[in-house]
Amino acid sequence: MSVLELDTPVRTEPQPGARIRRRRLPGRAWQRWISPLVLLLAWQIASTTGLLPTRLLAAPSTIAATAVDLVQAGTLPTAIAVSLQRVLIGFTAGAVAGVGLALVAGLSRRGENAVDPIMQMLRALPFFGLIPLFILWFGIGEAPKVLLVALAVSFPLYLNTFAGIRGVDGKLAEVARTVGLGRAQLIRHIVLPGALPQTLVGLRQSLGVAWLALIVAEQVNANAGLGYMINDAREFLRTDVIVVGLLVYSALGLLTDALVRLLERRALTWRREFLAR
Amino acid sequence: MATRVPGALTRTAAPAVAAVEALTRGFGERTVLDRLDLEITRGEFIALLGRSGSGKSTLLRALAGLDDEAEGGLSVTGSVAVAFQEPRLVPWKRVHANVTLGLAVPDAKEKADAALAEVGLTERAGAWPLTLSGGEAQRASLARALVRDPDLLLLDEPFSALDALTRITIHQLVLDLWSVHRPAVLLVTHDVDEALLLADRVLVLDQGRIAHESAVPAPRPRHRDHPDLTSLRRTLLAALGVSPEGTT
């Protein structure tokens, strides 16, 4: 039973196993590049022949050139720095709040009774719907954007960490008791490491939603950052700049996801070696 | 705690490592332990037999200090260690760290090395528990119990999940460890042969009380076909309410 409980989250989360399998098929990997390249070529041809007007979508070559220009002019690096800073601050605040509340709720019944009902109620709120209120409360500066990111981040981390703590195998807690671990040591050696895999799942979810929250917040109102760059480009029908902005958003999203995966590989070696067998 | 010997049990005056008196434990309507009396002498090897649901594991959990709801007298002098049916290794701690878990002595590392050497797991000290075989994991679990120099070692069917060949080697290992360290052992099992092979004294638990007790006088190493054991086996099986295998 204990093995089953430990195994279940491992199997529902496909990344580590999938990666291993992909590595075992090196020969045919290039075939997966054919269809995207064909699509890109078709897009370029459609743009060049005028089939696809620039005011709807710029040509790939134009987009690439624009990207280079934006980097050289410093517009893009500045915009990325501003957006990255918002995400970082918002994420940190949200992560501290989410994990902190999960610890309070997960480690004691009283904490659960105090925290969990409120979190479950707030979870039901569509947080993008809070934007009007946030603007009324915090104006149109940095605060509402950062707070929206923080709010979005805190829920996946709270829910997953809480579930992770509660999902720790009770049989291991009994072992801790028979070897004489106190409550603090039980939390340190058994509960927190046991909750870590689930917390990392929450971390990936929350980083994904952090970028989403940022994009929404920046669309509504911004005078700097990637969202501002995109909105500004819309005014001038610069579809090339809009696409560059979108590509940067996705690149940043992929990058943070890769960071979490790296963290997972380091933190969960005990599980990885088992899966790799 | 008084060293009163209850019922028909007669015992030498060796000091008791654990004494259970009128221990009662119910789950809802069901009484699992019913005013149970038991005394465990220092260094003796007891096997506790019983059908499933007879309260074997409940008694062991009470002795392990894992049951806060049992009523009655229970006293244990000295340290207790437990090896469970499933090895219950902490999966995110390497084998060596599992052995030293909660071990608050200055030379914990050396003691763990020694314990792992004794169970033949020195080479796997740095391995993750999920990569161990069933036998290796159970050895690690034994090392984790042993390293605490227990006065009372509680074994909760630790062999039942092992394959037959591994079980034979682990039986021998437990006997070797017991003869070196001499803890009192309470082995919970449902395997009569295992009980006869290992224990000094075999108890049969039924209806929440000790319904039968047999001393096993045969010298070790014992062979399954020893004539004394054959008759004892029949007695124990009868006490368990099973007619002996085959006709004799």
C-alpha cells in the first residue's frame, strides 16, 4: 500500500519517463522538423506573394529582421527586463504565500480549519475578473500587475503542497515514531521531502500561470514591458512586433519550465533512478 | 510494573523486558485484544501466531508504542525497535541515512556501517531504497532496527513478502543477529514452520487472548523434519483451528 501511494503521483506525471524514452530514439528525430519547416516556408511564400497581407500577419523574414532591430535598439531587452521583474516579484510573493499557507494548513488541523476554507473559496474566483477591482484598489502602476501574478501563483502551489503534505505515507510517520523522531524532525525528514514531488508539480503549474497572468495584466494597462510593446505595436499595425513579443513570451515560459525540470531532476534523484531502471 | 506471571505461564526469574497486563483494545464494536497478559523475558525469541484479525499486529503496535488507545498495563524496559512487514524505508533517504534515521549517538555513522555490514548490505549503503530488491530492502530495515541495540526487537511479519529462497537466508540472518546481540524478539507471523524454526516459545493468539503456548526445546539449527517439531506443528495447527496437512 505504501508503495502504491508513493508510486501514483510518479506515474501520473509523465515527464521523467517520457524524456528517457525520447532519448532512446535518436535516429528519426529530424523527421519531426519537417512539418514545422514546411509550414514556415508556406507562410513565407504566402507573405511574399501578397496572399497574406502584412497588416494581418507579417512574413517570417520580416519578423526575424524586426527581432534583430528591436534587440539592437534596446527596446526588446528593456521590455523583457521589466516583464521579468514583474514575474519574479509576483512569483516570489505568491510562492511564499502559497507554500506558507500550505504548511500552516497541512501541518495542523487547526491550521487547516483556519486556512483551507478561505483558500477553497478564493480559488473559485476567476482571478482575471479581479483586474477591475485591482485597478480601483492599486491604480495602474506596478502593484496590480505584480499582485495578479502573485495571486495566480499562490493557488497551484498552495493546493499541491497541501495535498503533498497530506499525501505523505502514514506508515513512514509510524517509522519516524518508532525511531524516536520528534515532531520537528518528522516534518523535516518525512513530511517536507515527502511533499516535495507534489510541490514541484505545483511549481510548474504556477510558473505557467504566472506568465499568463502577466500577459493579461500587461494587456490591460502598462507603460513598459512586453505587453506594452505589443499593445503599442497594435496601434501601428506592426504585426511583426506583436509576433516577436509573443515569441518572447513563449520562450520565457519554456525557459522557466526547463528550470523547474532541472530542479526536479536534482531534487528527486531518488525517484529518477527508480524510473530509469 | 509487577512481574506477576499470569495464568498458567511459568517462567524463570529472568528479568522481563516487557510486561503486558490485561491489555484491551477495541476497534468500534469489535474487541481485538481482550485483557491480554504477556511477559517477555530478556533475550528470548517469541513467535506470535494467530489467524488474520486475531490481534497479532495490534499487540505488536501497542508494544511498539504506536497505539495510544489500548487500555491496560503495558511496560517496556529498555529500547524497542521495529521491522515491519513492508520494509518502510524512507524513499528519499539513501540506505545509510535510513539506518541512521533518528539515531542520536555520536558514532551513528560507524554504527550504521557496522549494522549494514552485518546484514551484508555494505555495498548498497549509498543506494536509493527504490532500487533495492525485496530482500535487500528487508535487510536494510533489519539494519535500521539493529543499529539501535534494542532490548526488544519487534518483527511484524517481515518475511511474508519475500520469495521462498530469500526468506530462508533472511531467517538465518535473523537467527545470527539474534545470537550475537541477544535482544528479546517478538516475531509476529502466520507461518507455523517459521515460528518453529526460529522461536524459543510460540504463542497462539485467539479471540484477543493468548490461547496456547508451547516451548520449543529443540536445539538450533533446527531442521523442519525434526520429530519434536513435527508433533509440535500438529499441536499448533490444531490450536489455530487447522487440521494438519495430509493424514498421518
